[in-house]
Amino acid sequence: MNAPPLEFGWFLPTNGDTTSFTKPMQVRQSFDMFARVTAAAERAGFEYMLVPVQTACWEAWISSAMMVAQSSSIKMLVAARPGYINPVLLAKIISTFDQLSEGRICINLIAGASDEEAHSEGIKFAKEERYDVMEEEVEIIKALWSSAGPVDYDGRYHQLHGARIRPGIYQQPYPKFYLGGGSERAKLMSARHSDVHLFWGDHPDRIAAHIKTIRELAGANGRGEQIGFGMRLQIVCRETEEEAWAFANQLIEGASDKHKDMIKTMFAASEANKRMQELSQTEGQLIIPNLWTGITEVRPGAGVAIVGNPEQCAATLQRFIDVGCHSFCLSGYLHDDEAERFGASVLPLVKANNPGRFI
């Protein structure tokens, strides 16, 4: 199997931006901030922008549409969350976005990290059942995009009789689907439906083992050659390693035990979040040189960070490329500044180390 092209995505911080997780957000949400980060990511050579959907974040679909109108090439990676939007309407939203942007949309499948957050927003299903709902909704969305006629569907959660949508999808057969998750159910969902399974930070050898497992599951679903793999990581790159570590430690300096305990308990339903906490406890703050778990103590989600000078950052990314990852969804602080640093100092090294792997 030929190695897929390498791709890099960035993050749109719609809950605000900061250089310290222990202080109030220094940069508040605004159109200007979103546009500044999007422009920096596009200039730096990133291909897509991950738009978050937690309660503290501004609404992702509207933010994404506004940013597509302000940019020229970067795609938006937006979550399809089970139960939040009727699947017929969601298919129509995505296909309209896809047509109007001429293919600048991709879909992030998220079951949700926190039961408490889901329940507070009216989603009554527990984590495992949310995957059941998601399965039905993805099946419906793909059927609506691929069918020449009306669609019938008789599921546990959704029943359709003669459903159809306009416009049709622009990207054929579908926009790319991404999924990040550490549970067995997440792996199976990726094996059936996603184009890219995104892992959170871990030892490269463990990532290689997970790739083997998911590719085997995908093969059982006739998709072994189709599925790809990537990493969701933070990055702290500075001219010298000393400067990078000084900033990394500044990000978490002064975090209280109360805050750390909240991060551990609020997102306990997520296997991937639990894995982040386990890594911090069992590996210490370094998984391998320059791969740091510190942010996991103060931030939910993908908190493992690459920390170092440009050569060290590129070398750490290469460890994951060498075990089979081709997609890297990154973020750093402040997001416009870090995107520019990465594009100027790290991405050229990755390209030089991987000739023929970029489109």
C-alpha cells in the first residue's frame, strides 16, 4: 500500500486563547481573533482547521462558515455529534456548506467526552448509547448523499420515509470523516466509517499497535486500504529547547489541585481522557524526549504536547510518521503565533524529511 500524503491541521480556539491555563483567557472570542488565527494557519500551510464544540466554545457551524468566507483554501473540520441535529437536516447543512465552499468541509465524529455536559444540553444518552445513535446518523447521512432517490430508514433512534435533500454533496462520494477516540467502540466506529482515526498523544510503539488493530477491524469491513491515521497534539516550538520548556511550564504554572481534580472527574466517561490521565501518572511528564504530558493536568482532551526547538519538534513528529500516521491536528499558544512559527520553522523540516509525501 502506498503511503498517503501527509497533511497538517490547526485549531480554532473558539473558547478564547491564552498563554496560561491558570489565569483568565487573555484573548477573548471575537470575529477578529478567529479570522487572525485562520489566516495565520492558512499562510503557514495547514490544510484544515479543527473547530471545537464544548459548552465553553462558540457555535462551530456558524464560526466555520464565517471563517470559510474569510479565507481561500483551508478546510473546516466540524463535529457531527449524535442527537444534536436531526440527521436529515445535518446532511443538508453539510452538503450546502460543501457546495458553497466548493469542498472546504470535513466531518469530525464525536460521541462526547463528558456525560455531564451531554445531559446538561438535553442529550439523554450515556456514552455507549451515543455511539449507537452516531452509527445510525452516519448511515443516514451517507445514504442521503449517495442515493439518487428518496431514502427510507428504519432504525432504533431514527425512522425515515422518503427522505431526500438538496443540494447534493460536492465532494464525492463524501467529505472526509475523522474520529478521535480511545475506546473499543470508537475504534470500531472508525473501522466502519472514518477516513482518518486521530489518536491522542502516546508512545509511538503503542500508536503502532493501535494502528494495526484498527486496520484489521477496517479490513473486516472491507476498508483496510481506505482508513488512515493521525495524531491530535499540542505543540510548543521555540528557537531553543530552553525557551520552549520555559513557556510549556508557564502554561500550567500555579494550577490548583481542585482544578486538576475537576479535569479528572468531569471527563471520566471518555476512554481517551482517562488515558491522558494515566499517561501523566505512569509515564511522568515525559513519554519520550520532547513529548510532554503536562497540559493533560489542566486541560481536557488532547493535552500531550511536543516541546522543543524546530529540529526536535520535527524529529518527534517523524516518530509518528514512521509508525504509520499521516495526518496531524495541532494546536499551540497563542494560536496565531504558534501556527506561524510551525509553518516557518518546523513544516519545512518535515517536508525535507518526507519527499513526495505532500500534495
